[in-house]
Amino acid sequence: MDRLRNLASQKAVVIFSKRSCYICHSIQTLFYELGASPAVHELDHEANGREVDRALKSLGCNPSVPAVFIGGKFIGSAKDVISLHVNGDLKQMLIDAKAIWL
């Protein structure tokens, strides 16, 4: 869990993903289109990917990816990110975390 916290606070936006996950790719694309440059951790290509995967599941991520952190805070999975985007809250969260500027 400490490893997860360290990784999640490395940048303003951190996405835990798997290369085989098309939804993960869509979430990453959304952040890039909003002007953010997230740190992306591909769990299926990292040495400690299984450990991080278990830690994400213990947070309640099911499935474990995509898991998004903004400003070091766990935001949720794809459905949570899409809901925030549709409601107009995601952009403000990115501004507050200094991930994007106006």
C-alpha cells in the first residue's frame, strides 16, 4: 500500500493501467485531450505490477484498472472519471491539482 501511495503522488495525475485494457486507453486519451500529462503505470509491464494491482483492489477498485489519482487523491475508475467529466467537475479538479492551466 505504501508503494501505491508513493506512485500515486508522483505527479498531479496518475493513472494505473494495463496495456490490454481498451477502457484504460480511453481514459488516458481523455486526460491528454484536456491538456494533462499523466504518469501512466502499466501494471502488466511493471515488475511490481501484481503488488500494486492487489493494493488497488483493496481500495475497492474492481476491476483494478483504470485507477485514477488526481493530486494524490484516489478519484476512482473509468465510470467515476467519466461522471466527473460529464458533470464538468473533472477540469476544475485538474486545475486545482495544477495538472492544467487556463
